[in-house]
Amino acid sequence: MSSPNAPIESSIEIDAPPARVWEIVSEVRNAPQWSSQAVKVLALGGRTTAGTRSLNINKQGKLIWPTTAKVVEFEPGRRIANRVIENTSIWAFELEPTDAGGTRLVERRETPHGTSALSQFLVDKVFGGQPAFTEELGHGVSTSLTRIKALAEQG
């Protein structure tokens, strides 16, 4: 059985400089352009920075649910991390320049304090159980990275 605390991580090489990739991933309002689940993001304030809070509308199949998040790390050009308030997970992007002038982008779901009891209950009763949900999140990370690559390389 997959642990709700198991890390989920994937990376991709992008033929675009880190500054271009950062433009895409550092603005939480951009998530619906590439996320496998976020269909709408309403953020408070101007451009995203540390402390930015957002309301997110997510979708998986026929299921639609809201979450709220806060940017807990914001290192321009290098790392952005959002903590989902309802389940305490942290979703992060890390960027590294490549020798060829492109970017290695890593997306990671971290659960340093586990996930909430409510989240575990919903995953088990609504989202098909932990193994299926974790597998779906892993596929979603790969999908998101592929979409970000396409966006970065087209512009």
C-alpha cells in the first residue's frame, strides 16, 4: 500500500533558459495552463511572491473540489513551493540550468508532516484509495512537466 507520505517527484529537461521557465512556474495564476488538476486559481494580491494565498478549483475525472494554498518558499529563478492548507502537502518546483543553456525542472510533492486525517479519509473514500490516488498524482506530475516544457519552448 502506498504511504500518503511517499514523495512524488519527476523531472524534465527543457530547451529554454531558466528565466523563461521561471516566468511560467512562478506565477500561481498560470497553473491552469499546465496543471493536470487545477482548472482555476484565484490569487490574492499582485504577482506571486512568498506568502501569496490562493483558492484553487481542482478536477479529476468527474470530481471537482476546492483547495487553498500559500506560497511558503519563493527563491526567484530557483524554487517555488506551495503548501496546500487542507492536506498539508507541499508542491514545489526547482529549476537548475543545464550545460546546454536549458533548464532541468523538478516537480515534487513533499509531505514532511504527513497528510491530514481529512485528506486521508477523502483519498480512501472518494479518490479510490491511496495506491490509485498516488499513481494518479505521479501521472499528473509528468503531464504537468510536459505541458510546461511545451509552453517554455514555444515562447
